[in-house]
Amino acid sequence: MASGKLVVLTGPSGVGKGTLVRALLARHPELYLSVSATTRSPREGEVEGIDYYFLSKPAFETMIKQNQLLEWAEYADNYYGTPIAKVEEKIKLGLNVLLEIEVIGATTIKNSFPDALRIFILPPSLEELEHRLRSRKTDSETAILNRLERAKEELKVSEEFDKRIINDDLQVALQELETTIFSD
Ligand code: 5GP
């Protein structure tokens, strides 16, 4: 049986990665979305093992030391990382595995998994990104400004990715994403 693909979706906070992933999974339920580990606290409604594996900092650091993560990064004072075991298991079974992760982790995956298809989602403009971050109403003013500053840095490395998709119109971006993932 042929191995599955590892597809990595990244881009700045507020760019619409989550919405794109949900739309993609609704149309392609055979895709396997990797569940990340994080040290941040669960938000209301989030479920252990479905949204994330919620870990203490020492438990996360043990996973790092024991090489149990395909990639990891610090984001907004917390750790986030992709447990390697499930990803390898699904790929061996021939399934395509999707990661939705921030930009530093997506950059380092090139070393740990060179065959990964790495896709960078761009906002139409920084102004529009700011507008989206504000209209989510989930973050404080300081958090929004931090995320925007980080976005400026993140956008600088977008050229290093296999594919760049601008998320202006969701349906157009989704179509482009599907073509990229399923084109060979
Ligand atoms: P949130 O706290 O809003 O759920 O996620 C914050 C950021 O962490 C998002 O950009 C999300 O894509 C990213 N993220 C989630 N899981 C992982 C992971 O396993 N690794 C990395 N590097 N980033 C992740």
C-alpha cells in the first residue's frame, strides 16, 4: 500500500487556517487531522484528546526530551507540538495527515519530515488580518498587537514554503487548497 502524505498548513494567527481546515475536513472526511499537545489551558468547550492533549509544562518537556514530537514551538508563552506516533501510524496506513500549526514549527518540519507538503496561508493584507483578529473578540488588545507583530515576522518566511495561498475569498482559497493537496 502506498504511504499517505503529510500536509502542513500554516500562516499567521487570524488568517483563517481553522476555518479552512474545517471546510476541508467536511469535504474530505478521509483526511486525518493530527491532534496537537499544548500546555495552554482548555478554552470553554474544548475536549481533551479531540481539540488538544492538554499537558503540564514538565510533561511536555519530557515529550521533547524523548523525541516524541515531530515538531514543537513556543507560542504566546505556551508550548505546542505534534505527537509523532499517530502521524506515522496513519501515514503508514496510506492516509493523508493534516497538521494545522504555527509558522516556526512548520518551518522546522522541513528537517524532520522533508517529504511534507508545506502550505502557507496568507491574508489579503495586514489591515485585513488586523480586522479579522479584532472581530474574533477572543483576544485582549495586547494579545492582538502581539499577534500582529508576530505575523509581520511570519510573513517574511512564506516564500520558503511549497505553496502560498491567499485567503481572501474562502471558497477560492479552499478550491486552491484542494487542488494543491490532491493534484498528484
Ligand atoms: P490556539 O491557542 O489558538 O489553539 O493556537 C495557537 C497557535 O498554535 C495556532 O497558530 C495554531 O495553529 C498553533 N498550533 C496548534 N497546534 C500546534 C502544534 O502542534 N505545533 C505548532 N508548532 N503549532 C501549533
